[in-house]
Amino acid sequence: MCPISNSGKAPYNFLYIFSFLFGSFTSAFLLEKFNETKKLNVFALPTFMESLILISIALLNNVTGLLNPDLVVCMLLFSMGLQNSYVTKISNAVVRTTHLTGLFTDLGIELSQLLFLITKLKRNSIKATIKLRVYIIGFFFLGGLAGGFFFSTMNLKLNTLLIGAAILLLSLFYDDFRFWYLTSKRRHEKKTALSKRAS
């Protein structure tokens, strides 16, 4: 079978770009839509969608073993677009999880700013942002190494995606638990303060 020529790859390349774009659009649309109604945690739905895509790829591959590689790439790019969009919205465009070049660019700019005379408040703000970017870059590389290790060395193949889905779902439950804990703590502190005033 002859390999696909460069001209034959063009439709696939367009499809890859469109998949990422459509994922980003879908995530942003859902965030805006549910942000208006305030009915649920607006970031839960894109996260669940991303997890569902990762789980679906792994399970379908286990059941059929015949997944089209181009379909897998499109599904993964769609999920990357989903994630990149909602993380960008959460962080007010400070973080883009799939763009390392931008992170390194911003990191270089912020490191250079520390060499100039600036206020203590601004210096602390820049240091906090640098710390965040270093964490993101570090975990990006750690995720890449872990993914390669589980995919190849542990021979999990596409089942490696189940680990990513599990991390996403755990992060949602952690976020909800943390919110519940902080809310309960504030209520308890407020109740204690009112009791002290009453006595």
C-alpha cells in the first residue's frame, strides 16, 4: 500500500486543526451558556466531556481493536481544545495547558522583570506567577514522561488515557470537596463569632 502523499494529507491536517478549534469553541460555548444560568459548576461539564472522550477511546479500542488512528487523533485534539479553553477561562488567560512555547515566553519575560527596580507588591506578584508557570511546565514534562512510560514500558497502550481521565475526575471531586470544606469552615467560624457576641 502506497503511503499518503503530502497533498493527500491536507484534508487530514485541516481536520486535526478543526477538531482542536471545535473543542475550544464547544468548551467556551458551554461555559458562557451555563455561566448565565448559574445552575452548576460551569467547569464540570467540559471536564466530564474530556474524561468521557478519553475513556471512550480506551474502551472502544479494547472492545474492537479497530479504531481509526485519524479518528483517535481528532478525538484527542477535540479534548485538548476543550481543556485548553476552560483552563484559559479559569485562569483569565494566564494559563494555556497545551502551549509550552507561550509559557516559556511569559516565563522569560517575567524573569527579566525581576532584574529591574519594582515595588515589593509587584515583585511578589511576579514571583507567584513564575512559580505557577514553573509548576505547569514541570507537570507538563512529568505527564509526558509518565504517559510514555505507561504507554510503552508498561504496555498499557491507549489504556493510558484512563489514567488521565481518572486524574481529571478526581480533580473535580477534590474541587467540590475543597469548596464544601471552606464553606462549612466559614459557616462554623461565623456561627462561633455570633455565639461569642451573644454571650
